[in-house]
Amino acid sequence: MTEERPQPAAPATATAPAVPECHDEVCITCSDQAVAVTVVRLLDDDLALVDTGAGHEEVSVALVAAGVGDTVLVHAGEAIAVLGGDLGD
């Protein structure tokens, strides 16, 4: 009596993940720009309401020690630095 051995499965074909389409002027996923904004109000869960100059947005401030009135540098919805001094406006 001969024993049948299971055949190996065909190798899986990898498909590249879909690349998100950018519909705005700056794509949040592939942009390498950060924007200076002003903290208007601190919210729960390490979030803050910021003034972008074109309106208000909610961003994460989990990585920085920011307070109301501080100017923070934001990239992809995350504050990455608190700016100080004259920005040369």
C-alpha cells in the first residue's frame, strides 16, 4: 500500500497594495511637507484644535509638549515639533 503525500500549495502571488489617490493640493500620505500652525485648544486623547490660517483642524500632539498659543509643526496630522522664537514672517 502506497501512502499519498499532500502536494504543496501553489505559491501565493503577491499583489501590490492599492496606492491611495490624492485629490487635494497636498497628499497627506506622500507629502514631505510640514505646516506651522497655532494651538487654539487642547482636547482629550492627546489631540488639539489648531488654527491653520485657513481654518481649524484637529491634530495629534502626543509627540510634543504643546500648550495653547504654541506654534507647532504638523506633518500628516501629527505635531512633530514646538517652534519657538521668530519665524521670520
